[in-house]
Amino acid sequence: MSTPGVSVATLDRSGAQRFQTLRRELGVSSFGINLIVLAPGERGRIHSHARQEEVYLVLEGELTLFVEREPTVLGPDRAVRVGPGLRRQIANAGREPLVLLALGAAGEHAGRDGAAWSDWEEPGPGRPPQEVPLPEDLPSR
């Protein structure tokens, strides 16, 4: 895509890389985002963050997440947040590859700063998104 301010990355779910730094590939500056692929039996380092909270989103497989030694098992389409200061470790105790997105950030959420328009021709600075009705669905193919 060649639009300024828009970047695209392809997720490498093949496991060729254990850790794909999507933040760099996309040019993201306000939060971290990484694709992590673990083969059966692999695990990450025990680590913590002083200020950063992390969210793990399981795309494929089964995540075993240890937080302060306590395990939690999450399957596909599950997400978990781990706050700052807590030690955590990700592991693949399953029999299939584990693919997950790890998102991290520090600092307070700035609140809603969005604007919305009913259509591309609507003039002006936009309105709060909750004031703009959802558009009709695309026609069926």
C-alpha cells in the first residue's frame, strides 16, 4: 500500500521466526506488537515489565501462561492481560504450534479521540463515532 501513514505487514505463522517484531515492520511508535510462534515444548523467558502491561491474543494452538508460577491455559480466540511488575512466562505445552500476538504499552489511555463520517462525501471534522450509525452491509457475493 502506498498511502502515507498506512503500512502493511504479513504475519509469518510458519515458525521460520520465533519472534516477528511487527512494531518495526509497521512503524508503530506508541505500543509494541509482536507475533510469537512456539513449537510444541518451546517456552519464552520468565520476565516482567516495570511499567508496561501486555496482552496476549492466541491465534492458533494453546498458550500456557505462567504468572508468578501459576499456569493458565488459553486456546484460540482468547486474550489475557498481564499487568506491570508481574513475572510471566509463555509456553507451548500442547502438541500443535502456538501462534499468538503480544501487545504491550505503558502509560494511560488518552480516551476517545475518534471522529466518524456517514459517507466519504460528508464534510467537516466528523462527529463522535457513537453518533454515526453503522453503514449498511456490503452486498453478498
